[in-house]
Amino acid sequence: MAGISLNGVYNHFIQDYVSKDVTHADAHRKDELRDVYKSIAKHNKQSPLYLLTNDDESRYDAIDIKERARQLQGNIFSLSDQEDRSSLTHTSAFTTDPNRVAASYIGKTPDQDVGVIGFDIEVKQLASVQTNQGHPLPLEAQSALKEGSYAFDVSIGSQEFEFQFSIYEEDKNIDILQKLERLINKADVGLKAKITEFENGFGAIEITSNRTGIREGSFNQFDIYETSGDLGKGSVATLGLDNVIKPASNALFTLNGEEKSAVSNHFTVGSKFDIQISDVTDPGKPIHVGVMKDNEALRHHIMSIMESYNTFVTDTVGEYNDKFKSDRVKSEAIGIAKLYMTGCEDIGISFSGDGTIAVDEELLKQAIEASLDNKQLASIKNFTDALIKKAKDISVDPMKYIDRPVVNYKNPESTKNTTSPYITSEYSGMMFNNYS
């Protein structure tokens, strides 16, 4: 029976939590893992010895509280991709002519960048693709190539590809061009082919590169040629496959008057801006790119923090269980909220009777548009930091919210206390302690 009961707890963990999407809170750098280890070691060094209860309810409750804390931390982390995960600074890039130059902010230090960084850009030339167009051929006439098998090569950068095709006696020029069109498009090597029709029933194959620009040391985006081999020759010359009618070109522009170039119309500037240019600028009329605060993103961020707090408070309480200290979880969370969020009614944030936080969206929007003062922003940020810290504390020792009588205290004044390996394994060990 013990094995069956344990399986239920383990399945509860797998089905309810492991299948969730991985969040920022689940990915750690080396220094973050080191901090987690230090937190565990510090906690274990002074932790008393407890007697754990051996029942499913305690296991369920421990899993729930730890996973709720992980979800809380993950929700907060998902609101910001900055190095300071609790930062409330939201920014967006702007340009004075978004129809010609679009920009987005990709920097990691918005507090330092808002209203400080920026540049003027003049676009002189857009990056373009290379286009080859074959000789115009009468589409319904007999094939310009004799019956047989043919081959030609295409070089794209450092890669080379061979294309082979066959011509039959009854084939017309349109049949040849359609074969080449399908052959090139199906190969998916970075080229697109289509048939361009002209007046009087003539048509030609048109081959275009997917990429723009010319990299240093190259002359073309692609080259089409024939090499020695057993297959028939003459397809390139007869069809005009190597005829470049529009060479690829790089984007040419200036940044604060300094000449620059790029192989694409999409590029980054100083690891701060992601730029997309769509048209050349008028001579002598540069477009300014800068960084400004994003009020709508800030409003969404604040509301999401309060929603995550409310979800944590309501979900972790659940049904009454005399072995699960749900009131302690709730009181600690509410205590954090009251410590930092009391007095924020003027910006639309107030407490409800059950300890959750209510947000007046319109009042919050008006406060943000009127520019929140540093004290109000500091309260919200400190509240966020405290929630993250509480979530980490719960993750280190979720068992402290489960009824566990103390067997022996360590001497707090002793310098001989060492880290206990048993404390670290309480959470994971509770799942496997039925095996012997």
C-alpha cells in the first residue's frame, strides 16, 4: 500500500508541475547556482533536527508550496529581461520617421539609457538582392537544348551545389524553364526561381538570392557556372543562367555623420538598438533614434506583479489542513505586501479584506502618465524584491511549512555546527523514504 500511495504523490508532482513550460526561474547561471548552494548551506548549518511525518498530505502540501513559489518567481522574472529582474524600467526605442527607419531597444541597462543614448542616421542606399535573368526564349517553341542530361553548378558563399536535369525530344522551352524553376525552389539553397513572361510569347527564368548585400571578399551573392563532367554542357550559356541583371548591394548609411555599411537592411547598433531601414532618407535630413519610457509596459508590469501576488496568496492557502501551516504562508506574504505597498492608494493600489491587492487600472494609468515619483516606484520595486526573496526561501526549505516536531536544537553559539546533509534531502527524500 505504501508503494501505491507514494506513486500517487509522485504522479501529482509530474502531472501538475513538471509538464509546465520552463521559465526564467528554472534557468541559472553559475553564480546563481552558487548562491542557491550557499543559501542551503547557511540554512542547514543552524537548522534543528526535525521528525517528519510519513503521510501523503504532507508530501502533497510540500510539493504545492514549493511549486507555487517557483511559479511566483517565474512570473516575476518573465516580466523583465534585464539583469535586474525586479527592475520596473520599461523602455522603447523611437525614431522621428518610423516609415523609413524602425527601431527597437535591446539594451540591458534602460535606467542608464533613457534620454541619454541615441544617434542620427541618414540612409543613402538600401541593401538589395542579386537577380539573374536568362535569355528570352519562345515558350512554345522546340527546346533550345538538345535531348539529353545536363548539369550546372551554383556557388553561394563557400558552398557549392550541383543541379541536374534532363531534356526529352518532345520538350518545349516552357517545359525546360518549369523544370528549372521547380528544381531550384525545391532545393531550398537560398535561391528563388520564377518564370518571367514577355510580349510575343517569350519568357525567361529569373533567379534571385534570398539574402542581400555582398560580404567582404565576394563579388556576387551567387555564381552559376559549368564544370567538367560526363553530363551535357551548354545549358548555362544557352539559357543565360549566369546573366546578372541586378547585382546585390550593401546598405549605405551614416551614424552621426560617420559612414557605415551593412549587408542587410536589418542590423544592430551598439548592442542597444535593433534597426530596420525601409527607405533612403532625404539629403541633409537625418532621422533621430533614441530611447524613451514605455508607460503601457510599466502599467502591465505593475498589474502583473499584483496579480502574481494575489494568485500566490489565494492558491497556497487552499483547504484547511492541520499539518500544513497555510496561515503562516499567507501571513508572511501579506506582511510583505503591507510593509511595502501601504500608502499606495493614490496610484490605485489598495488592500482587500482577504489580504489580496486590488488595482484601479484607470487611476494607475493616470499616475503613470503623470510620472510616478521615485518613492512610489521604489515601494513597488522593493515589494517585488521581497517576493522574489520569499520565493527563494520557500524553495530552499519548503518543509518548514509542514508540521514537523523538533527533536534537537543546535547550539546557536557554537562554532562547531556543520552543514547537515539530511536537511538538504528532506524535500526529495520524502518521496523515496518508503523504499528500503
